[in-house]
Amino acid sequence: MRDPSGRLLKLLSLLQAPREWPGAELAERLGVTARTIRRDVDRLRELGYPVHATRGGAGGYRLTAGAAMPPLLLDDDEATAIAIGLRTAAAGAVTGIEDTSLRALAKLERVLPHRLRHRVAALTEAAVSLPPQDGAPPAADPEILALLAAACVTREHVRFTYTAAGGDRTRRLAQPHRLVTAGRRWYLVAHDEDRGAWRTFRADRVSAPHRTGVRGPVRELPGGADAVSWTMDALAGGSGTIRARLLLHAPIAEAAEHVTAWQGVLEPAGEDACLLHTHSDSLRFLAHRVALLPVDYTLLDPPELAPHLAAIAARAARAVRDFPRRPSR
């Protein structure tokens, strides 16, 4: 890369990635020698960019955080993604950052090129969010989310108080693994150190978290599951105080193609049927989940769910009572 200024900007863009770059890899990316990379790094330092270098075979270069760090370089896609993310956060599921997100968005849009401002405006106008409804899930505390996210990265054990659905409060020691968001609700997937098992915690029920400074081993979820799949399984089969059981009139292989983990856990029940186990904190929400099933089913328990399903069926029947409509003359 012959243009020194363009090469310097490209080097800076690479160094902003959250990783350590071997000098040989940077030289290959930019089509220069390792000596040129060292000179360019010195030039970035003169400009105020805190580039850290590690010696040795496993060493390399990385950009560290600094109070006097000049502005970040963003390509078009990155700038657009940040702007859309800030707009979403302004409506969002995290308490206390709505105004902050709007202020940050205003600053970013002032420096966006016209072509990007037009793109962001088009995308955000086309995508709208429903306003919060009565009984909507409580939003999570941004400081707690930030602490848990940092602990996920460092594998650091965290102590916190957890309030269960029934109101019981317990003090937990866990090694955070991942944060998962589902709509307006956040979940922490973590290894419960006291119980020696993996658990999924609702972030809005976590309070008084404290980082212990003790790091745990690298852990993987059982069965090679990813955090999203694990959380979906937990929501379908392990969370909630109301448990329901339904007989699905379809072979388990057929039902498994249509019933997601969010809707429940399947169990064989003969050649032409299977059982669905599902949980929730609300009978009304559980009824809507069951009503979405794409196969015929019979409710086994609990009996308290029957009136809610009957109400959904009655509303649907009234909605189509006059169909097909007679053609007007």
C-alpha cells in the first residue's frame, strides 16, 4: 500500500478491532514490511493513539483505551449499525439509557455523511416498535448489565441477590457465561457455583451484584449448546411457576419440525402422539403460547388453563362468524 496516509488510516481501522494483531499479519494485510508497520505504529503513537506492543513469538499490537484517544474510525456499515442501535436503545429494554442514547445519536448524526443520514432515516422509519403495554416486562438496570457483561468476558465469579418468581430471595455465587436478550427482557446464563449446575437468571431480578476478583475455568454449556438455544430451552421447560402438559396428536418427529423450544419440550407418547411440557409465569401468556401450536392437541393439565384457551377460541370464532361475506349488490 503506497499511500502513507491511506495506509495509516487502514492500520488504525484494523487496530480498533478487539484483538491483538501480530506484526506479520498486519504487514501482509497492508502489503508492506514488518519494519514499515513498526514505523507506522510509532507515527500513530505520535498522533496520540495508545498502541500497545507485546514482544515475543505470541506478541503483537493492539489499541488500548485512553482518555485522550482521538475519534474512532467507522466504515459506512459500522456507522449505520451504531446509529440504528442507538435509536433502538432510545426506546429500549434497559432502564435509564433512553436519554443518553438520544444524546449520543444526535452527536453521531451531526457527523454522518449525507448518504448515511439518508440510509439511517429510511431504515428507522421503516422499522417501528410497539409502545410498552400494561404488564410489560420490567427493564433491566444498565449498571447491572454492564457488570455482568464484563464478568462474562473475564470469567469472573459474581455474587448477587436473586429474587425468584415467588418472591424468595437468595444470595448466589455464579460464573457468568453470556447475556441473552429476548424482547424487553434480559437473561444471564451462568454456572451456579454453589449448586454446581448451569442456571438462567432474569437480569431484572438480579440485585446487589459484586465482582469477587476470582476467575473461573473456561466452561462450555452442556451438549455443546449455544447460549441462545440454552435460554430458549430454559424458558420453555424450566422457567415459570405454572406448568402445563398437552397431548399433541402428531408423531414426535412431525411435531418437532413445528414446535420450537420456546413453546416447550416434547416427550414421546406412542407412535402417533407426543407430550408437550411447557411453563410460564402467567396463565394468559401460556394460553397464547399454546394457541400458536400448529398441530391438534388436548389439554391435560392444569384445568385453570382451559377457560383462557376457550376465550381465545371464542374470540377467533366471533372474528370469522360472518365469513365468507355475501357479495354486496
